[in-house]
Amino acid sequence: MSNTSNFRQAIREAQGQALVGPNVISNALPYLGGGLVLTAVGAYGGLGVIGSNPAIFMPTFWVALIAEFVLFFVARGIAEKGNNSTALPLLALYSLLSGYTLSGLIFVALSTSGVGIQGVGIAALGCGATFIVGRNIGSNLSDEDGLALAQTVRLGVMALLVVLVGQLLFSVFGVYTPSWLEIGISGIGVAIFVGSAVVDFYVLPRAYRDEQYLPAALSMYLTYINLFVFILRLLIALNSRD
């Protein structure tokens, strides 16, 4: 799912509508897969920087994060106007930068006893399993259930965002989240984005036409990247308890 304002608009457009893009998800899947592959390439590059020249990783991380943030809004806006040829390279660059900024978390996972490469694999497999189950459930939701779940997930995403901002602000002042609370936050994050994966299969065909496959792919990409992050955070927290 994309940011909350875009999600609210998608829900409003979905209310009471029949499918406007019955094939939009199928059209989006190759681009979703390509974006995830580029993210893996970006993460591999970030891990290489951490291993070979760790002193430059944090400065480049912040540059990449800011560029990623700007690219998200620019590329999404272009894609939603239907200019796919211009949006596609921007989204490819966004995926690479997203992988680079994820490499720090992946490095922590690889360095945590009990997580390691198998934990990264579990997080990736969890996303794949969620896609399969979410597609089956979300594609068959009634309008009443689909809208109710969409509203619930939207509120959950907003609440989670507030918590994460609070975590960040506390960490600036040297106050870090205890392991038990990190486990709770990460577990809730996993549940929210599992729900988001189900909602995508209900909302996207009602919000986007078949030719709007790039914004649909971006919405799904964000869902699975966030799910991957929270599964990995949960595994790290479970193996790093005080």
C-alpha cells in the first residue's frame, strides 16, 4: 500500500464501484518482481559498502534516503498520470535506493545470532506466502468486508507511523526501545502489512485501470517491503531479548 493519503483516496474510489481494472494486478506483477530484484541488488551493494568502507555508509545512507523519499512522490505522480515510459526508470532507481537503505537492517540481521541468512530467507518466504494467501482472500472479499478491512488497516498504518516516529525521536535523545516493546511493535507491524496485502487485492482493481499498472505495482511493492522489514525486525528482536 502507498502512503495513507493515497490509500484514503483509493478507498473512496473503491466504494460501491465494480472493477475498473480487472487485469491491473496481473499487469503489475512483472514490474513488482523487477522492483524487488532491483531492491535485492541495491541491498547487496549496501552490504558491500558496509563491509569494505563502513565509514561512508551512514553519509551515503542519508543521501539515498532523501533521494528515495523525493523519487517516491515524483515517480508516483508521473505514473498516476499514465506516463509509464518516464515513470519506469524513476521507479527502478527508487527500488535500487530502497535496497541500499535496507542494507543496514539486513546487516544487523546477518550479524544477529539466531537470525543470519536464514532469517533473511524466512522474511522473504513470509512475503511470498502472504502474497499467495492474500491474493486468494482479497480477490474474493465482499464489498462490506473489503471496505471494513481497508479502513481497519488504514487506521493501523497511521497508528504504527506515530509509534515509529516516536521511536525515532526517542532514539535521537539516546532512549531506545526495550526488547519486549520492540517485539510488540514489530509483531503489530507484521499483522498490519499482512492485512494490507489482502486489502491491495480488493482495492487496486477498483482504484486503477488496467493501464495504470505502475502505480499499482508501487503500492504492492511498498506493502511487501514493509512486511519484509517488520518480519526481519521481529526476528532480530526475538533473538536479542534482554
